[in-house]
Amino acid sequence: MTILQALILGIVQGLTELLPISSSAHLTIIPWICNWNIPESFDIALHFGTLLAIVLFFFKDWIELIKGGYRQVIKKEKTTEGKMFWYLVLATIPGGIIGFLLDKFASDILNKPAIIGIALIVMGIILYIVDKNAKANTKYEDMTLKQTFLIGLSQALAFIPGVSRSGVTMTTGRLMGVDRESTAKYSFLLSTPIVLGATLYKLLEGEFVFDLPFFIGILASFLVGVLVIKFLLEYLRKGSFKGFAIYRVIIGILVLVLCFVK
């Protein structure tokens, strides 16, 4: 692959992995439209870049979460950080296991442009309806085990290209009454162990060419990812998910049209 292709896909990954619009959909559709032959191993570079963005942006949060989780078990100190750490652990396990199994055995069946288009549209409509009608009476520090667990469980649906991990977790968070900024923050934190695990697994089972495009993909997705996290958290303090929902529906319709004419 070329450096330009790596740069474009890195930027796309940084934008779409962290916004609720599905990175897997865009990273499948763009090479399909452009007739690019992208090695499967390049997906690792892109996800590693956005993983670095999340870890860097929430580094202090993770340090406090880990400290809180340790103190809650060893010293029996109850803090918000300790509570949220163990909520994140519990929420990661079921969604991670189910998502891994479904992705491993069903990804080839579902990774079709028509299915991606339908998933973009359906999830966009659901996101819009839920976000418009849901209450916002729970902040991040007040989230309950039930809320965090169901958000984590919903990650399993992200194995369907076009659904979007951030999209489905943020939708579930809003459905559970969590405010927009808090559900986005929790979604980002929740994605960290899942993306880390998936990246390590693919690194162990695959063969990679660590060339210039590989590192360009990491750098581009990392830099754009940091900017997107900052933008989304600030935007959701007053804005809604309406624009993202509309974008999903428009892109989904375009994908379905292309399925008939391409």
C-alpha cells in the first residue's frame, strides 16, 4: 500500500473509531470504492493509533482508576475511582468474550457492503430516537453497576460492521439515562481494554510488515484521535448526537446505492 493510502485511512480511523459512526464501516467501504488492496495487518496499526490516543488522553484517569481499584480491595477504601474501576472490569468481560467469539466466527459473513449500509442506517435511527427521548439524570460518577454492565454488554454488537462500538455503547448509555458527556467518557474508557486485547491478539496471530505506511497509519490515527476525543467531550456538553445519526443514515443510503450500481 502507498503512503497516501495509509495517511487517508489513518485519518479516517481517528475520526470514525471515536465518533459514533463506525470505523469498520468506513475502513471497509473506502477501499472497496477505491479498489485499494489493503493488507489485513494494517488494521492493527490503525487501532493501535487510536488506542494510544485514548490512553494518552485519559492517562491520569486510568492511573486514578487503578489506584482506586487497588485501594478498594486491599485497604477497603471506597471511592468513585475504585467503584468505576471494578465496574469497567465487570463490564468488559461479557462484551469482550461475546464480541470475540462472534467476530471470529461470523465476521466474514457480515462484512458485506449491503449489510454495512443497513447497519449504518438502523443504528443511526436508533441513536437519534434514543438520544432525543432519553433523560440525562445520571453523571459519570453516579453510574450504577446495572448501567455500566449493560453498556459493556452492548459492545458485543460492535462485531457487526456499521454498528460502531462507540455508537452502540453511547446509545445504550443514553437509554440508561446517562448524560451525553458522561456516556461518551465511559465509552472511551470502556474501549481501552477491549481494543488493547484485540490488538495484542491480532499481533500474536498475524504477520506484519513494519514499513513506513504502517507507522504513518499509527501516527495519523493517533493525532486525529486525540483531537476527536477533545472535540466530542466538549461538544456533548451542549450538543446532541443528532448530527452523527443523520450522517450515518446518509452514508448508509449511499452505500446501498453503490451496491446496486458498482
